[in-house]
Amino acid sequence: MSATVSPPKARRGALAWIIPLVGLLIALGLGYGALDIVLDHRSMARNAIPTEGRMTGGYRQVTSGRSRSTSYYPTFSYWTADRRVVLGTVSDEMDQSDIRAGRTLPLRYDPQDPTKVRLASALEGGPGVLPWILGGLAILMAAISVIPLVTGRRVKV
């Protein structure tokens, strides 16, 4: 028969507090991510300057996940209010078949950083569902992590 070896009591006590604290840090990170998305969208919706952009035909291609899904972010050239021509890649995904050199679309760019540009239609659609998902996960993680800290009940390790 083999005997099970358990960690010393001091180590178990430290882990009982570390695990909920790590959970709270993760919750804070998720919450910050959600807030950052919402604030960035709000800033662009309020302050961004409208312009019309012409697709260059170039794009940024991002492949991710196990299913190897690919997203395409087209590059546009456009005039700023001070009459400069700027190249910027939108942070809004498009179908690769919709990216054609010479195609024009309404854009909005950040006056502080004219290379930061969004599709006007994407800004009108709101920040999307991602902030809600991140915020919900943050609340769930925080609740799971706070319960042992508030009640004094130790996490079984």
C-alpha cells in the first residue's frame, strides 16, 4: 500500500490565500480588457474624424485558433483634415473577397494618431459582444475568488 503525501500545513495555508488572489488578478485583467474595449470604442465614436478611404489592396492577415480561422484587415489610403495622405490598416475584420484595390468606404480616424482608423459602419455598430463576455467572466472569477477570502473558508488544495 502506498501512502499519500500531503504538503506541509504551512504550505497548504499559503496556497489557500494565493489561489483566490491569483483569481482576483485574473478577474481584474478580464475587467480591464472589457473596459479598454469600451473606452476605445467610445473615444473613436466621439472624437474620430470622418473621411473616405480607398483600399490599397493590401491587408493584414491573422490566423488563430485550432480551427486555423483567418481574419483579414484591409489597408486604406485617405486624406486627413490637414490635407495629408495617410495609410492605415483598419482594426475591423472584412471578408477577403470584399478587399479590392480602389474600393472606397467611409472611415473614421483618430485625430491624435491618424494611422488609427476604423470602418465607419463598424463604429456605428457599437463595441460588440466581447466586452460583455469579458466583463461577465471578470465578475464570475471575482465572485469565485472572493468567497474564500470573505468567509475565511480555505480552498481545498
